[in-house]
Amino acid sequence: MLAAFGLLLILACSGGDDEFATSTSPVTENVAPLTAVVWQPAPGISWQWQIDTGDVDTSFDVAVYDIDLFDASADLVSRLQVDGHHVICYMSAGSWEGWRPDAGGFPSEVLGDDYDGWEGERWLDIRNLEALAPIMETRLDLCAAKGFDAVEPDNIDGYTNDTGFPLTYNDQLRFNRWLANAAHERGLSIGLKNDSDQVDDLIAYFDWALTEDCIAEDWCEDMEPFLIGGKAIFAAEYTDKGLSLEEVCRKAGGLRHSAILKDRELGAARQACGGGG
């Protein structure tokens, strides 16, 4: 699969900002988005997000559940779908998590600095697709095999963080576009997680978006192209930022974001606008 996909990669000169012109990996900005018939949620759709290690609370009256790839069983995914929910699998694509069952398969050279604030997690060298692609493809295969409708790839904005690697804007584009196409090859819808600076370059590749704290940090409007294209924005705001549910809902309503207020541990507890769920 990698060899076939490699034929699609086009090496090109960026022509963009000089700040990002020194990428150490091949630049593939012009690789075309893979056309696929996948689920595409519309703006305003309701959702629940639970990725802690506890049992998933299936009692919420929402259209979408976003749950952990490894912890969720195929039976749970099927039961949620039978009850009328679409189901998204959460997986980290830009960081290594030491507790995952495939953690031992990551070569040491792709493991970077610790992810600040999250014990046992380290950034990945996303430039090294030769090493990472088989691992990420296996995860996407598992997501598809369990019957999920979509994938939420986390930590796909490493180039804006202290990863231990000199990642560039173009490195991130290359990786994110590859990841989106790989998801579509498997019939999975895929969301752009944060990474607001690259929306214009990635909007054609991603089917929806998911933001964290965009209301609290005042960058939600950067994601506007998704709404213009009829694509949902799942907005999670965190209780530790000090916003009340009333403030979140007032701002989210004007933006047409699907906003919920969650504790940062992402357990079952959920506050929603209008008391939904």
C-alpha cells in the first residue's frame, strides 16, 4: 500500500513563506486529496467525547460519540450505531503513548521530547513516514475493522510545539495530507484536530474539524472555512479555563460550532448548550 501511495507523492518547491522553506523531508503540498464517499457531519450536530479509561456512558441523546480506538470494542461501536449514533475513533497520530499496546513498535529514533503535562507521552518525528506510516496504517485498519465511521487524529500540529525535532510547516502538511488520504482509503471520515494555521491548505482533505479551547483562546474564526463548506466543527471547551456554560453557548451559537464543556480528563461528564444530552 505504501508503494502504491508513494506514486501519488509529488515533490514540489513550496513557494511559500521563507520561514518554512528549509524542510528536511520531501515537500508534498500538491498531493491531491483522495476522493472517497465517507460520512460528513453537518454544522450544529450534537456529540459526546469520552476517551478516559472508564466504561463509556452510552446514555447521551447525541448524534455522535467520539471514543478511544483501543479501549472501545467492536461490539460497543456496533451497539452505538444500532442506537442511531455515528462513532469516531480517537487515536494519537503525532505522539507516542507508552501505555498503548503497539507502543513497543515505535523505533527509538522517532521518539522526541516529553509531551508537557501528559506523563508517558512523547512527540513523534512526523518527517519519518517510512517508520510511522506502517504503524498509523495499522491503527487506521483497526479503526475500520471495529466499524467506526471516522477517525480523530490527535497532535497533528507538532510543528508549533517543542517536539525535539525541527519540524516545519511543510513537514506537517505532508504528514496531515498523507494521514487524511490513508483514512479515506479505508472509508473513514477524518477530522482536522486544532492546527488552525493550516486550515486553508488542508480543508480539501478533511471532512470536519475538532477544536479545543478555541472559544477561551479566541481563535474559533480561523476554522470558518469548514462551516462555509458545510462541514461540522466539534468544539470542546474545558472547565479549567474558567468559562461558564452560558458563556460557551453564547459564543458557540453565533459561530455555529457544536460546543460542549468538558473536564480535561475527558470522562463521561458533559455540559451542553440547551441542556441537550
